[in-house]
Amino acid sequence: MERLNSKLYVENCYIMKENEKLRKKAELLNQENQQLLVQLKQKLSKANKNPNGSNNDNNVSSSSSASGKS
């Protein structure tokens, strides 16, 4: 019985460690999403203020990208 408890304890510790990693990753993704939302709102606001003007800025997330984050 003690052996089973030890095995379950180690497994639980591993799961808690993985959960913490996932929480941190989720927080980073949330922050990135918030930044992208602000950029999108700014771009839409500019587009609405100048509907007939040329708007060649197609890079909404030029400073922030999801690629390379794993």
C-alpha cells in the first residue's frame, strides 16, 4: 500500500508541475492576445477615421508573433 501511495504521490507531483507550466503558457498567450486586440482596435479605429485614405499597413502583429513560442 505504501508503495502505491509513493507512486501516486510522484505522479501527482509531475501533474502539478505540468499544470504550472500550462498555466504560465496560458498567461503568456492571454497577454499576447490582449496586445493583439489592442493593435487590432487601433488599426480599426484608424481605418474608420480615414475610410477613403490608403491604408497599406497589413501587418497587425508586426511586433508580436505566436510563431516560435512553444
